[in-house]
Amino acid sequence: MTGLTKLMKNEDAYRRMLNDGIIAYGNLDRMKMLFEKEQSGKPLVIAFLGGSITQGFSASMPTTCYAYRVYDWFCNRFPDVQVSYVNAGIGATDSYFGVARVEEDVLKHKPDFILFEYSVNDPDEEFFKETYEGLLRRLLKAPGFPAVMALDNVVYSDGSSSQRVHDEITHAYGIPTVSVRESVYKRMLDGEISMSEITSDGLHPNDVGHQIVADLICNLLKYIDRSDGIATPVTENRFENAKRLTNKDIDPVLCYGFSKDETWQESAADVFKGGWYASLEGSFMTFRIKCTGIGIQYRKTKDLPAPVVRVTLDHDPNSVRILDANFDETWGDLAALECCYNDLPNEEHELSLEIIETHEDDVKPFYLISMIVI
């Protein structure tokens, strides 16, 4: 079994290689619009623009080149839609020629999707950075707002590519991009696969090489199809679906001493309404909330002194948090928001609040504005 065969049979290792090839998710708005077109039932046009690799040089048949394989993926993805194929690859041509011919060879077909590549034909020079940018702008300005994707190929024999200058452009315009150099070529340098398994001349992929290039592209397309059109989160992204609960959204299961504020906000800044309030020590409320995190929003007042509240989650003494309504500023009252609990099991939790300290000269009651749950 060859190194390449072994790699392709190892699903996890092969997926890692394909994922390494995604060097930019970019702005996915146009891509999401493309996938939403399935519902309209309108015909789709899938176009490819580039050099000899896009043309299919070294593929045994026109249907085994990477471009046709990607087109075939679209046909399977949109089984009830008529999908047309435009391959505008021409060997030994660069983006200087590409930008001049794109109207006649690609845009006149009114494509819905365009993949373009010139990374082994354009020299790594500022001039071709400019012609490449001109081409990209022509694609993005085309009628119908086609989805645009970039492919960075590589010369397997020496690793040369204009990916450096091309990526400056695609990153600036938020173009989804995949790279053969960052995926397949790196495995070749590491000795996992040999060059002869991918190409017979050190440049043009054979049938298996074309399949891998198509898999790189379709791997990103599958991600986009599954995504919500927004790039992969940088953080744990726990707060995307946060919800604010006021007294119109939830009632306490236990309540003593707290009253429901029946007044409502007249503007967004009118925050001290729609909550619960109490003045007596020992007043308490318990809520049952299914969530994985809880923040508590309450009033800290400049009019001192003010009550102090103890918060407990699921009757656990180690979960106690203290909400002190005394504000150490004088400019006004603050709608304080404290993230009290995170990374909870996704189940129903009991949240209890109890006033544990009051004063004879308290000016204002403790005011619970809302709870922020995730």
C-alpha cells in the first residue's frame, strides 16, 4: 500500500489534510446565497477559470479533472436543479490574460459560482498581484453576485507558487480559499506521500491528484453548506444565543417579600423596570431555569446605604455569590451585570436570591432587573 493510499484510507488523517488546506473561510454571504438557490429551483451555472490544471491537463479524461469533479459535487448537492458547467481553463496563461478574457469566457454565461486559480502561472510579483486583484474585482462585480472561491495550486517539484501575493488580495476581499501547498505539498515534504503518486511531471496532478484537489475544494464547500454563513468562532462562543429574562418572561417558583414591578420601559435606556424589588431582610425568590450559564442584572445605587443579596445555585454552598447594591460612584445608578455561573450542565437549575443585609436608612429597595441565560 502506497503512502498516498494509506493516507486516503485513514479518514481522520485525510480530513486533517483537507482541513489544513482551508486557509481562509472568508465572507460567506455569497456562498450561503448560492446554497439557498436550491429552494428556488432555478438553474445554476458553475464556472472555473485558470490555467492548465483547471483545463485538466494530465487528467485521463475531461471528467476526472478537479473542476469537473467539483461540478459533479454540485450536481449531487442540487439533484432537483439543472446545473451547467463552464471550464474556462487555458494552459500556460496567467491572470493578466485572465482579466482580459473573463467577460467572454466566463461572465457571459452568468455564473452562480466561480472558482479561479493562477498560483502556478502568475509569477510572485507585484505586477501580477495587481492583475489578480483586477480579475477578482471583475468577478465580484459581475451581475447576480456570484459566489467566488480561490484555489492556490503549487509546483510539486520545487514548491513554487504565487500564493503569497494572491493571498494578500483574497484575504483583503474576504474570499474563501484553499491551498494545495498547505495541505498536500506539506505531506509530501514530510514523506507521508511521494510526488510520483500525485503528478508525473512535477506540476500537473494525475487523476488521483485531481481528486484530492477537488476534495480540498468540496471540503470547504461542505463546511459552508453546513454553516450559518459566519466564520468559525475564535472563542468558545457561549453567548451567541444569550437570552434576557424579565418578569414578563419568567415567574419565581418560590417568592417571599419580593414584588413584581408592573411598569415597563419607555425606551431602551429605561432599564430599571420590568424586574422584582424587595426591602426586607430575609426576602427571597427561587427560579427554575434550564441553561448552561446565568448572569444577574441588578441595580447598584448611589443613594447609600443599600441592601445586599446572597445568590445560591442548586442549594450548593460553594456556589454562593454576593450582590452588593451599594454603588461607589456618584454619577447615578448602575444597571450592574455579573456573570455568576458558566459551563453548567445543560439541565434545569434552581437559582435562589435572598436579601441578607438591610439598613434602617436604606433609600431604595434591592432591584433585580433581569437574568441573562445561555
